[in-house]
Amino acid sequence: MKKWKRFLAAAVAGAMLLAMTACGGKETDSKDEGGNGEETVNITMTFPILNAVPQDLDKVEAKLSEIAKEKYNCTITLQPLGFADYVSQAPLILAGSEDIGLMIHFDPITNYSSMVSSGQVNDITELLEEHAKDVIDTVGEEYLSACRVDGKLYGVPTMHDLATGYGVVMRTDLLEKHKIDVSNIKTMDDLDAVFQVIQEKEPDISPMFTGGAAMNPADAIMKSTADTLGDGYGVLMDNGQEDTVKNYFESDEYRAYVDKVYSWNQKGYLLPDSDSIQDTYSTLFRANKIFAAFMTTKPGQVEQDERNTGLDLTLVELAEPLSMTTLVNGIQWVVPIGASHPEKSVEILNLLYTDAEFLNLLNYGIEGEHYVLGENNQISLPEGVTADTSAFNWSIAYQSGNEFLCYTWDSDDPELWKQTEQYNEEAEKSSAMGFTFDNSKVANEITAVTNVCSQYRVGFENGALDPAKNMEQFLADLKTAGIDTIIAEKQAQLDEWKKAR
Amino acid sequence: MMVPGFLYFIINNYIPMAGLVIAFKNVNFAKGIWASDWVGLKNFEFLFATKDAWVITRNTILYNLAFIVIGTSFAILIAILICDMRNKKFTKLAQNIVILPSLISMVVVAVLAYAFLSTDAGVINKLLEALGMEGVNWYNTPGAWPFILVLVYLWKNAGFQCVLFIASIVGISNDYFEAARIDGATKWQQIRYITLPLIKPTIIMVVVLALGKIFYSDFGLFYQVTRDTGALYSTTNTIDTYVFRGLTKLGNVGMSSAAGFYQSIVGFVLVLVSNLAIRRSNKENALF
């Protein structure tokens, strides 16, 4: 017995020693760059998704790794997180030392200027010049400049729709069933009549979902009518054309919105307990719980949501698209400071911005298995597969890199990418396009204001809090928390930026 | 023999204390912790910058006091009841039943609570409707939550706490009770004059240890069970949830460790003070 034990102990010790030397060896090998005997490096990519994690993630990962291995001697690990999880996970990933090679910065979940000022992301200006010249050429200086902080680049914006409008989507089948005409709907007030019909005739379904607790529902309307200048604490009203930074929550627009939503909740039009629901609208559409939801709009938005939900949807636009800095630098690939091989991460960016095969694989899965390629570079689901049963179905083209190289779905307009380019050009642009707010001087105030906002905003914007009773308190709390200090700082930085131009 | 325990404490409790410097630094991840700039007490400012500091400190302390007072009394009550059971099989069963909730994760507890409190399908609202009353939107009624949270806390924790008391009650010699019964003491008198005085040291130990944690709130209870609903913050926001909320958005490690530091200092002082007070009145009962 004793002998056996001693043998076991020796075996374990030996195994540990082996493991340790193996680890050590790997470290030194991968550090000497460019050598032919270079070890394969694994790059983990993390990003938020609207749907559940697809079943065939491993298969796609293996195929992606094949391409990456051949070109840059890397393997790829995908680490998608649901939106609600991303809200709590992303800041922790950034604050930890986890080896994440590439990560999506998604405003307002993560804040670009905080990430940069606290050194959570790598300065990749030189790495891009050295390893990814193509990316710089593809994206273009106009958009890159919106991401520069003191002339340095800390991320690359994904190429997608760079303006956002605002609207409401409704289930087409129910609209037709009850013969509702949506062509006359121009404002939120016009929606009451529609919701009333649905409430009467479809008692099992809630007429409306404003957005829930995962995100502040009014962000969508705020972003299509004002330049949020980063965090929304102090905005430029009137589509970003004004010169003075104002408190959006004091505006008539915000009051009108929360009043309306509250009245809907009083009438029972909203999904009950909306202010504590973490699900996204596409999940709720699928679960047959809601008839309509607010959303931000872009070309192809409805088609994208139809694929996500498996339902026919009708979009009614409530606000024209607006473009501002936050939308350009709001979704970027960044290289977190924990990344062990930043140069490799940047090389992968080459694939994300210039390699159509890699992009299509990442977005749509494996040809023949998860989609079939038809005419005009348009794809469709294989026969017998629906959005619900597909083993690889997510709509992340807008955050994958260069979406203009991707296929489009056959339900999309074949000219979708051309339309998107046109849309980007034609959208009204904020007067502060290119300005990035550096919030490091007012970090205390931002923490306090963030806390006040998380106390009230979700409640107001999902119709749970009565604005007549609570709005005054909200505004007073914002003042005590120091929103005026933030606004003054923003104004000063903005004035300086305007002068410098 | 002490070496493994000692090592455990050094590795897990003492070495990480070096991290306290983070509370006084403007952490820059590119420079690393040690090379980051010192900022003095600036990281602590945000805690006291608003009236939030008052609300969260009040909530944290009041809830914990309620938990200590009500929770401990309730645990003692259960312990006494369980010890007085005649049927041994039923005693075992009862013990298992009261301990079961403490094995359940707070996230699951939150879902159970939601099943009771949900506005359209909750058990309580269905009952109210059946009785002809109007349902209440619980997740929008801050006034009700101190009671709900205390109830949830009791349901979850009392069973586990009472194990300690059961152990010390079982340790009391049966002679005392027999003598008391012969002298004609009622049940209540036996509890009042025999059980309680003899388990006093245990009670004091439990309370003093709990006082040390009075500045820590059960994060799961206050974050999950309330479903992080903004409308409830006035009565459910505690230091831990406040810090979590503010800093998951900003991701500022300096500020979160400042809050952690503040919590542990106040907790440390409270343990010292309460132990001192106890030692003044009765030296034997003091912890140290």
C-alpha cells in the first residue's frame, strides 16, 4: 500500500513537472516572432449577440481556424455572449487579465474614452501600419479619425450603417388579421389606436414592448434626434445641430416620451414587469409574447429581425436617421490589454476587413450546411431549415468587420450594401462629428450620474414610473450627482475641438 | 499540524491584502498596478459625493441589523422547537427541511420569488384577485421590500444558523430540565432561565461575528431577488449593489477597491468596539 502511494506521488509530481516545462516552452517559442518554427497562437474573439449561442459554433470555429492558420498561423476561439450578459461581462473582461485577442467595443455597454484613459486597450496605431495596411485603406481615414484619441488608434470601427433612425416593428400577420392600416402612423401618439385593437382582439399577447431592463429604451430615440456626445449625459439637441450641450432628460422630447410610455402602461398596452425583463425583443417575438417593439433602424433592419424571429414584421419609422461620432466609434474591434499577442490580433483584423470567405463563414456558417448560395451572391436557409431550427443563425454582420463583403440573404434587397453606403452618405450628420469626449476628469460625477440613471431611467422608459410624481426628483438627483459638471466639461472640450478644426 | 491552515490563510487572506494599494491609485492597465499613479483619497470621493452614500449606508446597516436581530431570534426559536421534538425520525426530517433553502442559489431563489410576486402571473396576485382585491405591482412598490427581503432572508438562512444553536442546546445536561420540571417550572420558564442563559456564549459569538459583516450585504439577495429594478433602489440599494452598478459601467477598479476598503475598515472597527463592550460587561463572553 505504502509503495503504491509513493509511486502515485512520484507520478503526479512527474506529470506536473512535464506540464510546467511544456508551458514554459510554449511561452518562449511564441515570443520569438517570425521564426519558421513559430508556435500556433490562439486568438479569442468576444462579442455580443442577440440570439442564443448557435449549436454549431465549434464547427464554424474549426473552419475559421483553418483559414487563420494557413494565413497567419493562428487558431480562432469564438466567445459570443448574450446582450444582457455582455453588459455585465464586458467591463470585467476589460478589467481582468484574461487573454482575449479581439473584443467588440459596443457603446454604451463599454465606454471608449474610459477604456482608453485607463489603459484597458492596446494602442494599435503602429501595429496597424505594420501588419494591417489593408485594413487602414479599406476603412478609410474619415472613419478612423473618429476613433483617434490624441492621434492614436485604439480600435478599428466595423463597417456598417453609420447612422441610426428610430421606429417600431409590428407583426404583419396580426396587422393583416385585424386589417390595421399603418401607413398613417407618423408619431407615437398614432400607435394608441393600433394597440387598442390588439389588446381587445388578442388578449394573450401584449401589444407593446419598449425595451426592458437590458438597455435604456429611450437611447434609441435619443440617438436619432440628438448627438449623445458619447454617454448621453449632456447632448446636442436638434439632430446635433445646436452648439450648446444640454441635459437630455430635461428636454420636452424626453418628457413627451416617458409620458406616452407611462400612459401605455396604465392602459395595459405594455408587457407586464417590462422594467425588470432582461430578454431582447427578438426573444419575446419568438416566444409569442409581444405584438410590437421599439428599435433602431437601418437599411435591411426588418429583414434582419425577420430572420432572427422567424416572423413577418412591418416597420414604421418614427424618426429620420442621424449620424454622429458615437455611431462610428460605437462599434469597434479593440485589442484588450490582456491580449498575449497583439500583433496577431491585428493580423486577424486583415481577415475581418478584407477576406470575404472568412467573413461569410463567421456570419453565416458553412456553405451547404447552414446556408445555400443562390443568385446575386444572395443566400438562403437550406431546405427544411427555419430560423428557429438552424444550427448556426445569428445576425452579426454589422459588427463582424467589413459587412460590405458579406453575402446578403435572399430576403434582403440585392442592393442592400449599396443602399447602406448611400444611407451613410445621405444621413444628416451631427455638427460634432469626429469629436470624442474624454471623461477622465469627471469620473466621480459619471459614476454618480450612472447610478441615478440606472435607478430611474429603466423605470421611466418602460412606463413603470409615473413621470408626474417622480420626474422632478430624477432631475434633482441628477443635479446633485453632478450632471452639470459633466455638461460644463463637455462644453469646454467641444468648444476647444471646434476651435482646433 | 497548523502549517496547512496557516498557509491557507497566508495565501488566501494575507497576500491579497497587498492589493489594497489599488484603492489609492489611478489604475492604468498599461502601466500595471505598481507603476500606476497615486491619487490619495480621490477614489473614495465618489462614495460620499452624493446623498446616495447616506441611503446605501442606511440600507446596508438597517437590513443587517434586522437580519441579526430577527434572524438570530428566529434561528434560536427553530432550534428550541426542533430540540423539543419527541419523535426522532421527524426531528431529522424537520432539520433537513429547514436546512434545504440555504443550499439553493440566490439566482434560483430570485426566480422562486418572481413566481410569487410577478404582476400578471404571480401566486400572490392571483390569490389577491381570487379574494376580489386588486393585484399589486410588487416590483414597483419600494415600501413592501424591506418585509419581502427579510422574509426571503429568514426562509433561506434561519435553517442553517439554527444548526449552531441546536448543537449547543443538545450539549446542555438534561439534569437541569429534570430538576426544573420537578420544581414545577413551565416550558417557557425552562427556556427563559435554563436554555437561553446556557447558550448565551454561542449567541454572543454569532452576533459579534455578524456585526463584523454589518457593512457587507448579501449581493445575491439585493441584486437578484429584486431583479435589479430601478424603482426599488430607494429601499434596496446597498453598498455592494451600488458599487457593482456604478463600476460595471465604468470598469474603474480603483473605485471598487476603495469601496471594499471602506467596508472592511468599518467592519473591523465594529468588531473591535462590540467585543470591547462585551468584555466590559462580562469578560468570559468576549471573543478575545
